[in-house]
Amino acid sequence: MEFEFGREDLKRLQELSRLDIPEGEEEQTLTELRRILAFMERLSAVKDADEEGSMPVGALRADEPAPAFDREALMRNAKRKKDGAYLAPQTVE
Amino acid sequence: MTALELAGRLHKREMRVLDALSEAQKKTQALNPSVNAVTEWEETETLRAAEQAQKRIDEGKPLSPLDGVPIGVKDLICIKDRRTSCASRMLADYVSPYDATAAAHLKAAGLLLPARCNMDEFAMGSTTETSVYGPTRNPWDLTRSPGGSSGGSAAAVAAGMLPAAIGSDTGGSIRQPAAYCAVTGMKPSYGAVSRYGLVAYASSLDQIGPFGGDAADCAALLDILAGPDGRDATCSGLPAPCFPALSGDVRGIRIGLPREYFGEGLDEEVRARILEAADIFRELGADVEECSLEGLDLAIPAYYVLACAEASSNLSRYDGLKYGYRAEDAETPDSLYRRSRTEGFGREVRRRILLGSFVLSAGYYDAYYKKAKAARALIRRGFDAAFRTFDLLLCPVAPSTAPRLGESLQDPLKMYLSDIYTVSVNLAGLPGLSLPCGLDGQDLPVGMQLIGPRFRDELVLRAGDAFQKHTRFHLNKPEVKRA
């Protein structure tokens, strides 16, 4: 049985994920996602557990101020920057 | 030569560090055109580190049992002022401004880090074929995959380019390539090794670990890698060092063979090699018995739901602005994000982000993500129950030996299913050791997996080391054909 996952769902996922399926790959992506999601359906047999399936967190470090990263070193990997700030496309008209 | 054997020669001054480094480089230059395991060889800083290591050795003050040994590092562990690309177009020119804690530990122990090792893009794959640098080929058969995602690390060690390497394991990415390449690889307990500076894929599952010539190499490396770190709240280190626990003795250790792991879908020759290994453990004095382990049928769907969900969240940081690939001439922030991510990520990464966004989205969260978390709890309880009777579990690493290159790319679900015997260990946060236990009829390596309770990494390594002290499977080496 194939999962009812259609073009509109794929479009919505692309919005949520902030990425597009390159031209010509849409049909195959749909087929693959349908198969994978249909396989994941077997999880429906699992009863909801009271117990959380998360991994435990260890001891937290002391909440003490410490030197932060060097700003210039951190920004070295940005493609476009100006006056110590990242350059982004215009957000307000 | 294993990493510890090489270190022994260096520390006894039978060989100089610079000569060991030069030999590794020559071997890499000769074999890498065939195997494509190493994507970058750094010379300047490594030569300086080698000279310093030699000085310490000459003064009789090595920093660790592996001081001066050159190793490979998977291309997703940050090394200061070095490229860390995750084998992705997205980070093709990213230069890390800091050391990962694991890298800092390796440097502090005197190891040399000349080689960046190939991998699946962002560690998403089981064959090292989704790399932007092209596939790594299995040194045993160049038409086959070395496994993945740490395939470059495994192949570099198998081909003898380097005596050891570091990888990461989110769902089997150390253990499965170790099995396909006949090297020894360890996925430590969740929380043993800091992930600070490991580029995140699925944070509740990711763990850094070693590849080496044998379990002793892995123990020595894990002792260097492990330790608490205030920069990774999940990391508490290990309660005891591993190397001193290698007694060579498994008498009285209770080993369970989970029958579910030997069922349908397992290649007959793989099954035979593992059962032969079980007999060897019996001969060595271990109590080996069949047992049951609940939850195997849920492992793959639970793993891929959780891993993709976490990946979609972790990879949202790639926006084209702060670092990484930036699309040209985008006119709005949204088009900058979308185009940078579409052009920067490869197909498998995009697929997992989409899947992750789906299972976390309104209307589907309860049916997928919440159920996967419940399945994870169930799988963890299954292990807890097994470890009430057994000290360790012995099972296959993968259902078959190494697949041909190209086979898995055509069918992603088939590739996901091949992770069946490894993902549960990540879901439960346990230590898992993959070690060679023979060849199949095509002379391809078969690997077996020893699983222990959380934070009993030393026991897992002790059993693996005892097995290798009495067998020669780990000494099998491929004859690599040159391109």
C-alpha cells in the first residue's frame, strides 16, 4: 500500500525545509518518499510510552562567564560581510 | 602494522617519526588514486608536529602511548585552520576557526593529523558514495563500496595508508565500514566522547570513535578521545580507561546471541562466520547462549524518523549567510536560503531534510516522531532486559558483505535497510565494536559486532582483544590494485 503523499505535500515540505527539488527530480523524489514513509508506517503498531525515548543529559557546566570566540575569526567563513556584520539581501522595502 | 606497533617502534627509536609520516604519505600517494579514501594531506603543520613528537621521544617524554603516530580524521571533525567540508558542496571551502574537543585530545596526545578522510555527505549514507569528492572504493575489491559513512577512514586503514583513523557513528557509520573493509572499529557509548566540533547530523545518536588495526588500537585511541567536556552537556567520559582492561581473558563472560539478529535477510555465509566466532568464544571459556532481543523490527523506521528529524533541525543552520555555500544574486532572504540550500546540499541530504520536516510537521508529529521515540524506549528496554542475563551480545554488523558501487544509490530504502543490525545500538546509546571474523566465498570481509551495556566500553574491547589474541582474522590484508 502506498502512502497518500502527493505533490501538494511535497510542495509544503519544500517550504518548511527551505529548499527546492531540482527540476526533473520531482517524480522520483515523490516515489522514494512514498516508499520510505510507507515503510515507517510500521511504527503505528507501537503503543505510546510514558517513558521518554530521549538521551539523558549529563552534568551541566558551571554558569560562569568565559571569553567568547574571536568575532573576526568566526566571520572569516562568511562570503559577504561589511563592517563586522553579515551582508544579507534587503529585507524591508 | 597497527598503530600501537608503530608507536612501539617510534618510542624504541627503531624508526623516526618523520620517516613514519613520509612512509604513510608515500603509501597514500600510491594507493589513493585507486581508493579515494583521503581527500587532503596537510604537510606544513604536520611536519612541525612530527618534529616536536620526535623531540619528546628523544627526551623520553612521549605524551601518550601513540605520540608521533599519523592518523586520518573523518572530514566532519573540526581541526583549527583546516578545511572541514563534510564532503559537501555546502562546506567545500569552510575553514574551521577552532579544534573539536576530539581533535584537541588527539593533538594533546601527540598524534599527527595529516589526512582528511572521505565520507558520505554530512555522514548521510551507508556507502561513501554521496561525497562531493566522489566515492571511496573498497580496497578489497575496487568495484565495491567500503561502507559508510566513514568509508574513507576505514578504507585508509584497510589499505595500509594509515595505521588508524577517527570516524563518527550515528547509525553504524564506524562499525559497518569496519566490517566491509576488515578493520576494527568502535562506536563508543553515547556520552563517552565529546561531540563539540563534530558537525552535527543527529545529536541524540552521533558519537565519535576510532578505527585501528585491532581492538587494542581502538582501546588506546578511545582512552585518548574520551573524557568529560563542559562544551557537550551529554558528555561525561568513561568510568574507567579501556586499555588497562585488555586482559586477554573472556572466561566466564556471558555472551548472548540474539536470535532475531540471525533471522531472515541475513546472508548465509555471514551467519556462518559469526557462529564460528561464537564457537571460538566458547573455546576461550566464555558462556555463549542464544537469547531474544525485542524491537529489531522497529529499529530502522524509528532510527530514520529520529535521525531525519534531528538532521532537518541541525541542518537548518546552513542559510548561505554565516558560512558555507552562498547562492549568487539572491534578491530576498528567502530566496537566498532556498537557493543556497538547494544548490549546496546533495540529493540524499535533501531527502533526509524533507523527511525530517515531514515527521516533525503538524498533523504527523504524533504518528511518526512520537511513535519513534516510544519505539526507542522499547528498544532500550529490550537491551536492558538482555543485559540482566548477559554481559555482552554478539551479532552481525551488516546483513551481507560489501555491495557493488552504485547499487544502493538507486534504492535508498534498500540502503536504509542494510543498517538493520547497527542502528539499535545508537538508539540505546551503547558501545559496539566491529571486528573481522573471516571472508565470504568471494574473499570479501565479514565483520561481527560485540555490544555491551552503556559505559562498559572496556568490557567490549576486552572481549574483542581476547578474540584477536587467539585468531588471525584481523591480520588479513587486501592487495590493493593500483589505478
